[in-house]
Amino acid sequence: MPGPEWDHHTPFVTPFKVAAADIDAFGHVNNAVYVRWINDGAWAHSHALGLDFARYRALDAGVIVIRHEIDYLSPAMPGETALVATWITGNDKRLRLARRFQLCDEASGRTLARAKTDFVIIALSTGKPRRMPREFADGYPVMWPRPQGVKGPRG
């Protein structure tokens, strides 16, 4: 069977095996599980970039979600493995980051969902917005630039 056709080249990909607890009364993965997978995929990518929570604490800086936008395209079913691909699509090097996600079934390659997430940087000590530390400005490279003429951090 063919693998996924990613929306853009060189994604960071994290696999998630569908667990029995992920299945809802409709017999497929509950929509809230997709949000968890998106969050966990973003964290896996952050860890791979050397920006884990211990580093966040040392910098007194964190990345928090201010907006999720998800298009559910096909249900994930029991026994499947979802591949969560992510790309950093925006980094204004001041306050905001953005990511895109594509969730695909590993075996069939079909796209399960697409998502965009916007983030802001906060001081962990206060919970208030703060300027992005240099480690975030340099450490979260844009992997999928937005088209010419599109403004803002959203990809």
C-alpha cells in the first residue's frame, strides 16, 4: 500500500497507534484524540529540536496554544496507526509561532485530518506574554514558508 503523500516536503513525523481508549461510541477515534496527537506530535518535534520542558524552565519561557483549526477528513479506526506530520510555518522571532499538521493512516496513506495551530510565547513564572528568547527564535525554524503577500505568523 502507498504511504502518505505529505502536503509539503520534510515533515517531522510521529506515529500514534490507535488505542482502545481512543475509540468513542461511534466506533472510531474521538475527535479530542486528534488534538492530543497534534499536541504530542508538536512536543516530540520540540524535543528533537532540543527544546524540551526542562529547557523551557531554564529560559522561563513557554509556547502555548492560542488557536487550533482542524479539518477532520476521515475517521481513524481501531487497529490503525496515525502518522502526525508537523511543519513550523511561522516564527515572527518576537511573540508568535505557527504550525501545520497533517494526520495520515500509516497503512493506506489516506489523510485523516489537517490542522493549523497558533502559539504565543509566555513567561512561565508569570503566565504573561513575553518576547521570544533567542533560543526559540533560532531553534524553531520555519519549514514551510507562507505564500508571498500573506501576513502574520499563520502558515
